Amino acid sequence: MKRQNIYILLFTLLTCFGVTAQQLSSPDGDVVMEFSLNSDGAPVYQIAFKNKAAVKSSKLGFTLKETENMDSGFSVLDTQTSTFDETWKPVWGEESEIKNHYNELLVRLKQESTERLMNIRFRAFNEGVGFRYEFPEQPNLGHFIIEDEKTQFAMTGDHTAFWIPGDYDTQEYDYTESRLSEIRGLMDKSITENLSQKSFSSTGVQTSLMMKTDEGLYINIHEAALIDFSVLHLELDDETMVFNAWLTPDVQGTKPYLIAPSNTPWRTVMISDDARDILASRMTYNLNEPCALEDTSWIKPVKYVGVWWEMITGKSSWSYTNDFKAVKLDATDYSKATPNGTHAANNKRVKELIDFAALHGFDGVLVEGWNVGWEDWYGHSKDYVFDFVTPYPDFDVDEIQAYAKSKGVEMIMHHETSSSVRNYERHLDEAYQFMKDHGYNAVKSGYVGDILPRGENHYSQWMINHYQYAIEKAAEYEIMVNAHEAVRPTGIARTYPNLIGNESARGTEYQAFGGSKPNHVTVLPFTRLIGGPMDYTPGIFEMDISKLNPNNNSHVNSTIANQLALYVTMYSPLQMAADLPENYNKFLDAFQFIKDVAVDWDKSMYLEAEPGNYITIARKAKGTNNWFVGNVNGKVSRESNISLDFLDKGKKYIATIYADAKDADYKTNPQEYTIKKMKVTNTSKLSLKSVEGGGYAISIVEE
Amino acid sequence: MKRQNIYILLFTLLTCFGVTAQQLSSPDGDVVMEFSLNSDGAPVYQIAFKNKAAVKSSKLGFTLKETENMDSGFSVLDTQTSTFDETWKPVWGEESEIKNHYNELLVRLKQESTERLMNIRFRAFNEGVGFRYEFPEQPNLGHFIIEDEKTQFAMTGDHTAFWIPGDYDTQEYDYTESRLSEIRGLMDKSITENLSQKSFSSTGVQTSLMMKTDEGLYINIHEAALIDFSVLHLELDDETMVFNAWLTPDVQGTKPYLIAPSNTPWRTVMISDDARDILASRMTYNLNEPCALEDTSWIKPVKYVGVWWEMITGKSSWSYTNDFKAVKLDATDYSKATPNGTHAANNKRVKELIDFAALHGFDGVLVEGWNVGWEDWYGHSKDYVFDFVTPYPDFDVDEIQAYAKSKGVEMIMHHETSSSVRNYERHLDEAYQFMKDHGYNAVKSGYVGDILPRGENHYSQWMINHYQYAIEKAAEYEIMVNAHEAVRPTGIARTYPNLIGNESARGTEYQAFGGSKPNHVTVLPFTRLIGGPMDYTPGIFEMDISKLNPNNNSHVNSTIANQLALYVTMYSPLQMAADLPENYNKFLDAFQFIKDVAVDWDKSMYLEAEPGNYITIARKAKGTNNWFVGNVNGKVSRESNISLDFLDKGKKYIATIYADAKDADYKTNPQEYTIKKMKVTNTSKLSLKSVEGGGYAISIVEE
């Protein structure tokens, strides 16, 4: 009650300065954004949710290099309001139709001293606010360089946050759950090792950032439509609990170079008192431009297996030989090299994978380590590291392609760039053409290690432009892209739906590198997945990695039931069954769920959600009447109670429930699960127990 | 005499240390290089010319990053000597056959503490020595990063040098003639402004560096075959007169990244007691690999005019409109722009140039400013600056091409990259294909301004690799390249003869930017031209630039006779007649020499030469019996006495002599010349006076 009074007072004070505040409400009226200029002519905004402050008065603007800043001295030329309401059909997604409904406020500002123009466009959705800066064409602003973005997100208290360290090169960190005030103290411990990383502040964190207030408000800060700009990070002032925008600099420490007319990406603040609304939000996609591709018929969701986990665990190798101290692609002769005997991407092994895929109905087979160069692929700032077209002697592209085709399976290409970006761009046309010539329609690309050009960062404007270039060029070739170690997505897949996946977070591979936190997957949908799907590569059944590689004692912190649930909770049009066929063959009854589960959906229902604790989602498979339910559970055992009221009234279904066994334990007994079949209807209610790091998966098929 | 004694003592002392010295002599015995290891196991060399020390004992080796240095602790594994003598035919050149005759010493070294191998390969030619470092494939050396090249060039005294400031981005400086000891004091004054420049030391100078000793020895230091390495500069220790190699670093300050097996470029020291030998030397080409192209029939020398000088002088503009504050290629609409009325690359003007070229027998017409983007092309670190395929509204590519074809003239393409190198590489295939589709066979490329990727230098390994990439890709398209502001050549045109020219020095354009020194062209053949031809763009007849543009008071520091001579003295297979047709039409009798002069040669005779003072060269036009003679004169008026004994015995010729008039003066009366026709034979002797900044040109045709 007290807080509400302060809030009202604040609104009053603002108007006292004689600067007219302008309000913008969400369609349902729950979200109210107020824009005004302060006494310095600095743009400020604040956001309330259901009459409670969610974002306190926060400044907007930029400091610029070599010219006057654009953070104060503004007057309002005019404002325009409008309403937008449409429904659009994504090429793939969590639902077949997406509602894009918002109210908009466009504020046209003029900086009196410079006669420069800057607009701020706000859009209020039911689940939050997006805003961006726009620099119209004008006589007094052409080229300009951002020194710092001064956008603030002023929090109302010492919220609980799910955060990873701010970094210019990687998002592959475990999430830390802490009070905002605890970030500084926990930062060092949170920065775990990576092949390329650069942190910038002991209170710097990445977006999307998920928070929860003591009053039960869920707040998520991210960005949408990151095009020709650098990645937004947040630096917390932990005295005032104000987040300040922190853009990723280039090699010289400078931030985006812009030319008017241009727009920044959208800054987004999602707010709800129900965590499920954060998962259900399509704000990030809606703030992106509509699909830029005329024909999207060639874009298809993919369920796949691959030659990958055996290398990640150290059981096999990407490399073909141990002969070479270093590799020069145009000089090294592989034909005389001694095979190391551990090279997994060989004809025999790949055919086994193709057979397995065909037998179990998978769409594709990914093969990593098929092309020459892996003996010497990272850590040396190597320029010409791969050519993307030359296979190892034991991998016959044509033979494999013909075999896969005969089995009705598609091969998935792999392009590790080693972050040698010029080299990749030089080979891109040839590499994509090679794919088309050999029947590959999708590529997993990788950006391991420090960027070349040296000193550039994975998340600088230079690199953002590269990732975009690769996506758009791939679209010209009708190629789907799944980019790893690239920038985390910001909804761009709406515009370029051939971007069918990204890694850009701590994926399943870390379960073979020491393990991730057992509740990791209850956080990712609230953070990394806000901007687009993740190629999380779930489906690990053998949690004791030493069974694959005696020298690797890592443990997969998850139960098998949890692994199954991920196919529902971690939405992606690209889903891998990442474990080895040998391991699936030991648990074919559980494997059945992976075979059955869909990868594209008509509808999604967010049944239960609490970041860091649990997520339960039901999804209706596209073009069918089948439903799949997934529950992942976090830090403590929990009873999940769900209603199946999303099923069609009056219809009868058979549910197959894959759940943690009573004595399942993610650490000591992860492979214990129960499978139960039962008849259900839309009046059915289920109560299922999930252990720590556990969960359940249900397939529901019309009888 | 005293000096000679010291020299002998030095040799003796070296052997005293018990390290066997190994000598290598030139085929004629005049040049003697001696290699040894000093007491630290550091490789050292020295060079004598006709028994006089030319290079004193100088160290060899490298310091490396993150690992042991390779500058000492070596022992000699073995040495190999060999002799090579061949004659090869260049695709174009100063002569139709080039003799490549040298003795070679290969020293195989082992660093005992690291068990690493390094070879040094020396080649002794009659006019000097080249050596390079070779890193063979070996177990203990794969990737390595050079911290500093420790190669020394120890001079024997305080020589006179013709130098330009060491710089990572430009060679566009006037040469300073001074004692070595005076470099430091003259450095600041020598660094004139450029759009991109970065100097590194007050005693840092560029190669090729021309010197003259008090004893009359001419010494030139340069490099050959600069591939996958960074540019060699020299830093003088002006206490000891030792030059230390100084490699161009990358954005992070680091120097080349290498992978064994690999070789460095050759370091070259030319030595003679006759300056003409320096001009006649083909050492730099000979140290490059033979031609890499199977078919070179499409590579043809070119004499051309162009739409260029009128923009350089400020009479016209590259840009089409003054409407835009900035240009975004994919957003700016030129169709509605107001023409500025000064855009030179318009259909009408270009057709005039085509007519002029056809009338006077020129092969080609260069047009700069034909493509959109010139309103906003430099100074803003702009990424997407040109697309290389979109013409301005007033330039019709097809119409112009058809018109040129009908007149028997080739159009020459222009690609200004603005040093946005990623953008150029992204467009390179399309740009080259556009050329082939529209009948262009040659391109002038430009690298004005600071490099993108930001912080990179024009002469770093990264950029060396780019220039090479552009040349090799052009060869695939059968395109000839004339790259401006790129790295100065190092003889690579032997291997890729489609590199028909470079600017990479202070060209004629500076005569419109304030003027160059009147003796500039008597230095360039001893420095910049050592590595390959220069697109110097001679032929300016109107020396008072204010006649073209009232706002430009620059003066061309040259007489017309001097301008004519440049077509002979500044060898290039690509020669422009740079002035405007309007100016040539006023002096058609002098213009006749430019029309007549050849651009490819069977033979060249270096009649007189003294750096900074005068150069007189006679060349026999390829496949004819016609000779052309050029004399450029430096700082004082001078009588040039030459014999025509190079003409065929017994044959009669008619010589047309274009000479400075008596009262000619490069500053006050530059347009006064005389033209005299006379009969000559191989017994004729001529005595001709050239004024300061003057010269003469002679065409000699069989009667």
C-alpha cells in the first residue's frame, strides 16, 4: 500500500516540472508506460503493472563520440498514438497463429541546441513494453558513433534474478539465482572457463535477464530485432538497483556506428504476475519485421541424430590423424596420414547412424568432423582453418549421400568456422553451393574461439552483421541455419525463418564437461529461449560419461524422464536425439517418446511455471490431434498437478506417461523411470511427482 | 684503405670464435656474402662489394610471442650451395627476356635448446643478395607468432638516403634526401598529411630504401615476394647506423602469425658502384615464384585516358548530387536526387573521352565516380560504402560499353573500396562478374582511408592477404588489377602478371594537392619501382591547376618535356595520359609523343642515372625496331650526353626530340618545349640540356 502511494506521488511530481507526461496502456490496460521529459530535457519512462511500479523513472538516450550527446536538451515535437492488432502465421513455432496486438506511442523529439531529431517508439503489449530509438533522415545527423547507450531500467527493489555474467563472447554459463545485490559478490564464481570470453563489469549481466520481485512480479529484460547494432548487456548500479544499458564494443572499444535514417533494436521489458505469461509471450517475435522470404516451403522442422556426442564426451575424435603438428590446408597431405582410429565421421559409423535414423523415423543425420582440418582447428588464431568442402579420406560425401537418400534420411552439414570469419565468408558461396550439390538443406555452423578479425568480439556490430549475412545468404540458397556460439537470438527468425536454431547458451555439451545445474532447464525457457529456439541437443540416457570414455568422469545432472520432457519444454523446430544409438537401444521403451514427439506445433499451453523450479507445458502437434506434455523440475522434488482440460471436450485419448520412478535421483539413480498408459479426457487431472533434476513426459493420442 | 683493413680484421675475428664462416659469391664475384654464427649461436651475415664492406656484420633471427625466441642458440646442421641460371620471358616488362642467375647458399640451423629448425636461404646475384628464413615442417614448431624480426642491415657509415617516413598505412610521401644521421631531425617535417597514416618511430623509414655511400656505392634495401606476411620497415639506430627490421603489426600490435612449413619474404640488398645497375636489376622479380597462371594471353599492357584528373583538381566531382547528408546504399533514392551539375562520369563527358581515345589511338578509358555512393565515401568508417555494380542515373553502363566498343576502345573499371575490405570481399565475385558481363577487362581499385576491420593497417598481414586474394580472384575472372593505396609491390607480378600496376607512392595526384618535389621522379625508379610498375598517371600539360579550378592554386612542379619523359623513365605496362583532352588539344605536337610511345618493351638501356638528380633510359618497343628515350632531371639544370650506340649498326633512324626550351622553368615557364626532328644512327651522340624538374623525350623510328 505504501509503495503504491509513492508511485502516485512520483507521477504527480513529474507533471510538476511542467513537462507533460504521456501514457501508453496495453490493450488489456494492465501495463501502463509513461513517457516524459525531465527538467534537463532528458527523455524518461516508467512502467507500471496493475497499478504497481515495475520500472521506476528511467532515462533514455545516448552519448555520442566526437559530437554532442543525445541524452538531454530535447523537446517534444509531437506524439502519435495508434493501435495494431493482427494475427500472423509463423513458418514454424509453438503455435500456428501468433497474435500481435499492441498500442503504440511515437514520440518525436528535437534537440534544440543541435536541431537534431530522435524518435522513440513505444509499444505496449499485454505482457510488457518494447521501445526503440529511431533517427530519421535529417540535415544535422548523418554518420554518428555511439559512445554509450544511456537507457536505464530502474528496478523497484532488490529482486531475485536468474543471471549469467555479462560477456562479449559467450553465453555458455550456468545461471546464478541471487538477489540483485548479491551479483557483485557472486560474479567471479559465475565466470567459468570458455575458449573465448571477455567480461566487462562485476555487476554486468546478459539479457534476456529474468527477475522476480518480492511482490511476485516477473520481469524480463531483453532486446528484439538486433540488426546492424551490437549486443545489449546490462550493468547494475547495485546502490540504486538501476540497470544501465551496456553495448558490446568493437576492437577499438567503440560501439555501434550508425547512419541516419536508422533504428536501434527494440528494448523489451516483459512484466506479469504469472510466470507462465513470460513463456507464452510472443512480444520478441512481434517486434521483428514480418517474413522477408517469399517462398518458405523449403523450411522444415527437423528431428535428428548425429555423430557428435561421442566426440563431445571424448569417446571419439573430430580429427582423422595424430600425425600433424599443425595443418596447412593447401599443403598438408592427408592421403599419407596415419588414421588415429578414433575418427568418428567415417563411412561405417555414419551409415550406422543413417540406419538408426531410418529405423526410428528421424529426419536427419548430423555429422561433425567430416572435413579436413580438425587436427588444428582452434587456439592459434588460425586464418585458413577449414575450406568446408574437402572431406577426410574415410568420409565419402557422395556415397554417404546416396546411402542416406536410399534410406529416406537427410544429411545435415556442419561448418565449424573457428571464428575465422573472413575465411568463412570467402568460402560461403562455395560451401553453400557444395551443400546444394550434395543434397544438404541445413547447416549447423560454429564460432568456437576468439574472433578473427583479431580483437573483434562475438557480439560486436561487426559480428552481428556477419551472422545476419550468413543467414540471408543461406536463404538465397534455401538453406536452414543452426548457428552455435553465435549471438543469442532476438526474434529474427520471424523475418528469416531459415534461422531454425541457435546454441548461444550452455547446452547439453556441458553435461559432458563437468555438468550443468540440475535446474538449468527450468531457467533457459525464461532467458535464452525468449529470443528464439535453442539447439539444446537433449535426449541423453547414459548419465555416467565414464561409460563412454573412461577418462571423463562428468555426470549428466538429469533423469531420463527429465531428458524426455525437454523435447516439449525446450521448444525448437530442430531437435536432436543426442545420445548414442547404443544407449538408446538399452532403453527403447523410453526412446519411444523421442520417436513420437512432434517438432512443430499448432498450440502450446503453459500449465505450470516458476523460473528455476519447474515448467510444465502441453503442446498440440501440428496438423494432428495429438498432445505432448513435458515437465522439468528444478531444485526440490515436487508434485505436479495438471488438468488436461486443453483436450477436446468429449473425445477420448490414451496418455503414455514417462515419469521419474520413486527412487529416481538425478545424481545417483537417473535412469529409473516408469511408463504408464492410461485413458484420459479433457476432465482428467494428473498428479505426478518429479524429483530434483527430474520431470515427466506424456504423449496423448486420440483413441 | 683504412676501412678495408678493418674489414679484413672483422672477418678474421669472426673465425677466431671458432665458428666456421661460409661465403657465397655472386656469379661475377663482385658481391660476397659471408654467413656465420656468433658466440651466442646467433646467425650473422655481412656483405662486401668488390672487397669493400657494404653491409657490416648483421644479426638474423626472430623473437617470438609466448615461446622461446629464435635469435640465438643455433648450430649449423649443414649447408648446401648451388648455382642457378635461367632466362624467363615476362608477360610484360622492361625487356622480353629476364636473366635469373645466382649462386645459392642454404644454411640449415637447429636451435639446440628447443630442437627447432630454421633455414636461411641466401642468393647472391651480381647486383646484390637476397635471403629469406624458412621454417620446415618439424615436430617442435607448428603455429608461432613473430614478436619482432631481428634482421639487421648494418651500414658502414652515415650514408646519404632517399627516404620516406615509415608508416603502416601510406607511402604517399615526398622523398627526403639526407644523411642517415639527419633522419630523426627531419622526420616530423617529412610526415605530411594523409587520409590514413600511422608512423611508428622517428628513425623509421620504408623500403625500398635507396642509399649512396661517400665512397660511391649504391645500396638498396627492400623485400621480395611479400606473401602471407606483413610489410618490412626499417628502424635506424642512428648511433651505430644499423637498420633493424620493423614489421607492420596488426590491430593488437602483433606481427605475422605463421605455421611451419613456411617461408618469410626475401630480404634484398642491392649493391653497385653504378646507379644504373639498381635500375637494371631484376633481382626482385627473380626472387618471386614463376608465373602461376597457365594462360596469360588476356593480359595486355594498356595506354589510357580517363575521367579522373578533373576530379582530382576539383574541377568536377565524383559525386552526383549534394542532396544527401549521408548515403545508405539500400535506402537512398538517387532517382529523385538533384544533380549537382559537376558529376563528371556522365554519358556525355565519357563519350567525349571515348572519342578522344579513339581519335588518338588509346586502348582504354577509365571512369571514376560512375557508381552510387560517392556523396558519402570516406571518413566515417562506413561499412557498406559501395556495391560496385550500381551506376549513377547519368551513367548508362550498357550504352557506354556499346559506344566504346563501336569506337574500338576498352572501358576500365573503377572499384574504390574506401578500405571497407569485408564489404569489398563480399561483393568481389559479383563485381568481377559484372565487369566480365559488361566487357571490362581491367580494374583500378582503391583503398582510401582507414581500414575496416577497424584498427587494421594497410600493411599488416591481414591486408597483405586481402590484396593477394583480390589479385588471385581477379585472375580467375581474367581481370587485370591496378591497385591504389595497396601495399607497394615486391615483384609479385612475376607470379601474378595480372597485377599490372599499383600506385602505392606519391603519384601525380599530389601535383594537384600542393605539388611534389621537382626531382621526385628521379627518385621513384630507385625506390617505389624496384618492386613493380606504378600507375603514376603522367602527362600533365597544364601546370597551373587554377586554370582548371579557380579554387585550387596548386602547381605541377614539372615541365611538359619532363612529363613526356615519364612514359619512358617510369616503366609501367599501364600508362595514363592523365590531363584533360582540352589541354592536350592545345599542345598536339607534344602530345604526339604520348600517342607514339610504347607501353611494352623488348629491351631497356639505362644510359644515365643518379638518384635525386637524373635518369635517362632508352627502351626498344616490343616487336618493333623503334626506340624511345626519356630523361628526367632533378634539382639543377644539366647537360645530358648520350650515345645512341644501342641502335642497330648500319641502320638509319629518324629521331624526334621533345626537349625543354632554353627558357623553360618548371615553376614559371613549364610549357616551353622544343621539338626537333633529326636523322640518327648508332654512332650518333646527343647533348641535351634539361632544366630543373625538366627533361626530354625522344622517339627514334627506323627510316
